[in-house]
Amino acid sequence: MLGAQRAGALGRRLLSSLQFLKPWSVYGYSTDLPDNLLPVVAIIGRPNVGKSALFNRLVRRREALVHDTPGGHVTRDYQEGVARLADLKFKVIDTSGLEPFLPGDSIQARATQLTSRVLSRSDVAVLLIDGRTGSLPADEQLAQWLRKTVVAAPQRSAGGSSSSSAAAVGGSSDASSSSGSGSPGGSSSGSTLSSSSGSSNRRRSTCRVVVAANKCERRGPGGEAAIAAALAESMRLGFGEPVALSAMTGEGMTELYEVLQPLLDPIVEARQAAVQQIEGGSRGGEAEEEATAQRGAAAAAAAAAEEGGGQLQGQAPAAAGAAGEEGAKASSGGPLRVAIMGLPNVGKSTLTNWVLQDERCLTGPEPGLTRDAIKERIFWEGQEVELIDTAGWIRRTKLAAYDESGGAVAEQTVAEARSVMQFVHVVALLVDAQRALELKEGLTHREVTLANDVVAEGRLLLIVANKLDALAPAQREQALALIRQTVEDSLPDVSGAPIIGMSALTGKGADKLLPAALKMYERWNQRVPTAKLNRWVEQTAAQYQVGGGKELNRIAYISQVKARPPTFVVWVRGSAPLSVPSTRFVAAQIRKQFGFGGVPLRIQVRQKQPRRPDKGRRR
């Protein structure tokens, strides 16, 4: 267990995150820690060994892209998720295929740098190898790189349990846990323990390495004899006896649990003790402050009573109740989900990194770098925001040019980007302002199609003109005018949508993204009283007795039935529905009158059913 002083230091680092946590009783697993304080397990290995498949198995859903690409790479940016293995609950990270000896300017070299950062905050690293081929020279090179990067690895006994000592990771398990909990985002031991690794100036991670052999199906080619031979061969990697498993069929998960459980439980217990001690200290401090405040309030009330002013006794509870209601209202809402979408190579990942203030996503001049949808949560001015970086919107006829599998992986990335549209609130459509000026058109045909898909889903749309730093001031105004004109002409259902000019590379103008998204989100959630709507219909219909707007006189009743997106039901007189132009006119007038500018509205028209002809009367 942590000592009081060490636990206090840990708690002070985590106090800012504890205010957003739920009570311990709401978590169903034995690992009673919130997600941002869970132990971190990174899945690493050379390309095409099944890291993403194991990640999907642990998080229990198809979160990462999986495709059999011998000699190629599918994952580039790492993915994070919450894994559940029996009663273990931990954060698992799927990383790109490691090739640490490639040139520094290649895509995989840059991805390796991201993986190195993941290892620096991981508690355990699962080195995944291919059980069908056994240990290859690439695995041995990776193991050599890991020995220079990490401090030590656990040794497994013949019975399958871990026999590594706590001193192998820089002291005790409590010290490892304390250092691993230092980062509020669930980051682990690398940031603190690396500073105490002796006189070496080289920064090294302190995560433990566990070897696992994937694709070890018992009914696979060669049977159990081939699996045993491959496992024996992988012992030369120097990280102990490997775990045989199959990410596709789920075999070997029990053995993986037996290896991870003794490594993760001490970390969880240490963090639980630290958090409980901090919670106890904060409760004691709050109780003392509350008692002091009550004594002061009592003295003030007594003084007021003597002077004949008794209103002070009722003011404090009312103020406290209002503050409680406001806090409950702020905490009850979920995160604001903002997806950054657009064509390839328009700066989506660069903008994501700027908003997060971290090199979270892989960037570069190559188009189509991002494949998986990258999700990160931040707090911005008290509002929780989930930012999602998506893959570029690739034309179907050019899918084969973006991967090594004839377009199969690129097709999955486009499908995943399209699925993101179904659960986000705001879509920031990134547009290359430089290209718009060169082509003399604000939005290309594909960008207009993507924007129409966003509107059809009922999501909010922001137009973001990027790369303004490459244009002169006069050219910037011209590019923004072209984009604005295209939006008004081609996207009438979101007339008045915000158009933000920025440079994601320099950050100029990028600070306008989240305020605009939050403002549109508030419009998206607002409701208009039914009485106010019907009074507006009567006043508006009186102005259009003749001409194209006279169909407004057919509206008998109107009501908003839901928000997100705002949906209105219009009952009309007669058996004929409103025409499409009249329906658009009604939506445009509602958008203008009630402050729904730029918000996609849905108008549902209901009319009387035509009377059926009598087939005969009963006698």
C-alpha cells in the first residue's frame, strides 16, 4: 500500500478528475476505478500479427479496422478502449505495426514514435507475435528495441503465473503504481519512474512486457504440436514464456488473464487506496468548511434577528438549491461530439492535434494517412467535448490508390467515417481554401455530397476553410466568398451555417471551432412552444393571401415534437400535402423567426386521408 505522503501526492494530481467521477458502487467490475485511472495495457508487435483483432476482442466490439494485409499496414494511429477480461478492467491501446529501424521520414517511423509515447505511459506491454510462423528476425529486432526502451519484463513459471519481482520495475509495485497514476488521463509510470532509473540520461519506459502468440487455434494447421514448437522458439526473445491465444476465436483468454491479473491488481489496489484517502481528506475538509460556514451563518442570522431582519435565514438554502440544480444540469448532459470530416489531405489531423494541444494523430504530406476514427475527450470551458478525427472522404473509383490491398482497407475507412456521422452532434467539414480559389468553386461536388449527407442525418454542419495561411489577405476574402456562395446555393436546408476561416498549421482562427460548435449545439436543442408557433403561423399566413405563399393558409396546426434535430409536424386542411417549395418555405421562415440559423429542420406534413368510395350500403 502507498504511504500517506505518497498517496497524498498522487491524490493531489488526480483531484481535478475526481470531481467528475461516479460513486464506487456504480461500477460492476472488481476493478472499481474510473476509466481515466485504469491501468494501461499496450498491444505492440510487428505488422499483421493480429493486434487490432485482439484489441476488438478485449473491448468486445469491432472498434479497430481489421484486414489481412501480408507485408502491409492497416493501423497507423493508435486506438484506446476499455477492456474487460473476466473481472479485470483496464485501458487497452492498439498500436501500429512496429518497425523501429526504418528511416525517420517514413510513415511507419512516425507511427513508431507515437507508439514509443504510448509505451512511456503504459503499465504492461503485450508483445504479440504470429504463432503460426514463430519468432522471425523482425520479432527479434523488435525485442532488442524493447529491451532498450523498457526496464524489465516479467518471467513466467512453468505453471503459467508471473514470478517477476517488484524490484524489476524500479522499486516496489506501490512506487510503480504511484508514478503510473500521475497523469490525469490515465497515463502511467513512464513519466516519473524514468527519472529515477539510475544515472542514464536516456528516457525509458517502465512497463512490463508479456509475450503472446496469436493465431494459435488448436484446430489450425499443424495442430497443437506446431503451436508448441512455435512457442518454444519464441522463448529466445528474452521476455519469458509466451501466452498462446487466438484473437479471432477467443482461445487463450483465460491464460492471458492469468498473466495480466498479478500485474494489474497491485496497481489497481494502490490507486484505489490513494483515491479513497484523497476522498476521505476532501470530505473532512469539506465538513470542516461546512461547519465553519454554518457557524458564520448562524451568527449572521442571530445578528439579523436582533435587528429585525429575518429574511437572511431563508436566503442561503435557496441559493444552495439553485447552485445544486445548476450543477446537476451541467453534469447530467453527455459530451458534445464533434467530428472533423473532409476530403483527403485537407488538414483534419492537424486541426485535431491543435485542438487537443498534443501530437495525437499522425500527420504528413501523404494523403489518406488516417484510417481509424480517432476519439479523444477534453473539457473545454466546463463542457465535455469528444473530438473525432475521421479518414478522408475518398472517391470510390480511387480507393485502390490508398492502400496495399486493392482498396479494401480504404473502403472500410470510408464506411467507418460514414458511420461516425450517425452518432455525432456536429460535423466540421474541412475545406481547402487554397484549392477552392484555384478551382474557382467554393465546394467540390464530393464536398457538397458529404454536406448533404450530414444534413440528411439531421446533424449540425460547420464549414471550416483551412490553409488560409497560404493565401494573401485579398485572396482569403475571395475564397471565403466563394465558399459562402456555394453553401447558400447548394445547401439551402442549412442556410446561415457558420463558415470559419483558419489555419490549422499555425492555429490562427482555430480557436473559433469549439465556440461555434457549442453555439450551434444550443440551437439544435432548443424548443419552441406550440402556442407561439401557431400565433406565428396566423400572422405569417395573413401576409400571404395571394401568390406562392397562400398555401400557408392551409396550415391548421403546427407543433414541435422533438429536438436534435428540431422536428415540426404540420397539419394542413384538405387531402393534398404541401408542395416541396412550400415545405421549404415553412422551414426557412421557422429558421429565420425562431433562431435556428444553420440548423437542419425536419418538417412532417399530415393531411386528411381521401375518403374511400362506398362499395355498397348495408341494409
